[in-house]
Amino acid sequence: MSQDRLAIHTITTKAWDLPTAVKKYAAANVPGIGVWRQWLDGRPLTESKALLDDHNIKPASLVRGGFFPGLTETERQAALDDNRSALDEAAAIGANQVVLVCGAKPELSLPENRKQITEGIAACIDHAASLGVKLAIEPLHPMYSDCRSAINTIGQCNDIIDQLGDAHIGIAADVYHIWWDPQLEQEIQRAGKRIIGFHVCDWLTPTTDFLNDRGLMGEGCIDIKYIRTLVEAAGFVGPIEVEIFSDRHWARDPDEFLTDIIDAYEKHVLSDSALKPPKH
Ligand code: ZN
């Protein structure tokens, strides 16, 4: 099986700083990386880019921007400034997209949160265009709609992109957030090549922590192979990013975890799905 499209988010191997992660991924023939912004702290961006280039590791994404809603104009403006910085960082390390966790304030209504998100994304388009970096909207599972994201389905992403255009905006489809959606097939078809990111992990039963208890692919109930066939039928050919927040896996030997990630990727992501994508 080929690892050509495999990318791993730095948060997945949380114990490793960027120099270590890059070295370990390269040694394991993992060609891609999802770079969380904290992993860029403490060294010039040019040095981080050189680290990636020297090891021939390609950044699939910069994670993350977003968090657009605010209770005050000052707060909303600070969010825009931060998103423009994220776009600058992505361009500096050669990542073609910033993943947007769009944000939400429990003090605001869902429609108001969604309005502010749409306005926030719109306000970043010119900067994204000037850098050639895309804004990748990641819908989050609705359990996070109070304070992490009021954008919860691929359908909502499609609606925003219908409104704002798809030249500089795409969708990051994370199986953890979208697997439950009864409209998934139709909305992935509707999205087509708007899907520019694909994140994998698994949903555990029971889930003991809503943030840091994601499963390794194959440990849970998500038909990852099927969702992969759906996004590929829609035209997605990009990297497949392993993004696992897990106190359980983070407590393990990271080298062993990396070996298991590669094994799980081959068995539970790449191999053929028993289900076939709908013909269209
Ligand atoms: Zn994700």
C-alpha cells in the first residue's frame, strides 16, 4: 500500500516538536504534515520552512484559523487580524490552506454566530487571494456548536461558499465531524472540488471526553473508507490527514503510535470500502 498521500497533524504526535516530528515522519516515509500553529512558535518561519524542505515533508495545511464571532467589534477585529496572520504563516511555510474552526459564542444566537462567521470569512478573502492560500472551512460536530463552531455540516459550508464564491474558499472534511450527517452523500456531491482537505480518525463508543478521546482509524464506528470514496468521487485527490486528539494515545510511546497510525491508515483508510459511492 502506498503512503503517498499520508499526512499527520503535529497535534497527533503531540510529544514531538516540529524538528522531531519532521525527522520521525521522514524516517517513516510519511510525506505530509498538518502544521498546528503552536508548532511554529519559537523559531523564525523561514527556519520551519527549511526544516520541512530539508526532509522533503509537504505541509498539507496550517491549523488553525477561524473563531470569528465576538461580543464586541474589538474582539471581531482581533479575530480577523489573527486569521490574516495565519494566512501569512501558511504562505511562509508553503501550506496552501488554513483550516478554519469557525468559532461560536454561547452568548450569541446561532443565526448571529453564523452571520458573523460568514462576514469574517468574507473579510479574509482578499488577503487569502493575495497570498494564494485557501480558507478551508471545517464543519465541526454539532456537540461543539456552543463555543467552537456554529458551522456543523458540509451543507452549511456549501451555502457559505455559494454566497462568497469558491476561488479562495474550500472545505476541510473531517470524518469525526461529519460521519453522522444524513445529508452527507448529497452535500459531498454538491461540494465537488470545493473539498480541499480530508481529515481522518475514529469515533469511540463510549466517548469519554468530547475533545481528547478520538480513536485511531479502525478503533471506532466510522466507515472511513466509504467517506474517502465519497470525497474522491467528488474529485478530491489531496493528502489524507491523520488528526487524533487522544489522551490515551498521547500517553503511549510516540514511535509505536506512529507505527500504528501507518498500519491503521493502510487497513482502515486506503483499502476498498464495502459500500460504493452513489452514481451521479
Ligand atoms: Zn480536522
